[in-house]
Amino acid sequence: MDKIFKECVADLTMPKGWEDVSYGNDVCPSWEYRGFQVMIHHPDPKERELGFGDDPRFYIFRAQEYGDAPTWNAEAHTFEEVLSILNDEETWHAVARAFVERHGDEPVSLDEFLHWAETKADLHPEVYKEGEQICLLFDWPDEEEDDGNEIIVEEGEFSLQECLEDIAGQLEMGKIDQAKALETMSNIVDSFKREKS
């Protein structure tokens, strides 16, 4: 199986930030990026597992929903299409709408839904976390502007909690390492303390 999985991606160069999350019992390997999981079939349809020969090569869904019926999914024939789908704001809106439809009772924005869910405390923590991750899609830094060594904090007034949550989110997404996150969090806390005194 390992040989087939390697053949499935041999013609691809995975961009920075993509993580191999393949599971040996799946029909093909998969990679995760920005909370999306991308199943990648063999480039030759004849080499794919029986029943998948006519399917598009790439199947995309939210990684948190692995093993469940996805609230949102997409298919693509080329890796360029995959990148286009994952970087399209319309995709993010569709993912947010599908998330709210699955977990909410009323058609509201994802921000409103998460605020409501936070006050009700009846949403499973993993589901709430997925909602936060979807929100982060809209604030994701441009790849061209981020060299991976800088902490990105937008201009404006932010609470201490918002700043720390932003750094924690960047750490979780692999944009910064733990040492950089701790250093930056410490600097932010010190800065807030100086402003308050």
C-alpha cells in the first residue's frame, strides 16, 4: 500500500504548510491544509482502487469531519484546481454556511453563531474549535507576504485575549513554532502591562 500511496503524489510538490495525514486503510493518501483534507487518487485512473476510476483525482472536505458525512466537499481534476478552491473566499463562505446549517437552528453568520454557542455552552468543544478554524480562513495571511518567521498582527485595537488567541491560532496552524509563540505572547503581555500602568 505504501508504494501506491507514494505513486499517488509522485507528480506533485506539496506547498509549504501541507501535512501528510494519510491513513493506511484509506483508498488513497490525504494531505491537510488550513483545516481542509485533500484525498489524492492515483494520477492513472486504471491504478486506482476499484470503484474510483471514474472519480475526479482530488476530493476535498473539512479534516475535522473525517469519517463523517461532510457538511461541505469539493472535487477537482488538477492540483491547480485544488489550490484555487482552497484559496477562494467563496469556498470559505460555503464552508461557513454548511457548518452553521449543520450545527445551528437559524440562518446566521458564523461569527454570530459562535458568539451564541459560546454563551449557551452547548456546542461540543471540538465543533466550536472547528467553527473558530473556519473563521480564521478569512484572516489567513497571504502566502507571498508571509515568510514564516514573522508574527502577523493586523493594525487596530485588540484586547489582550484577542492577541493571545491570534498567536495561539498561528501556532496551531503551523505558521510559527512554539518558542516564537511563547516569546511573542510574553512580549504582548508585558506590553499590555506597561500600557495599563
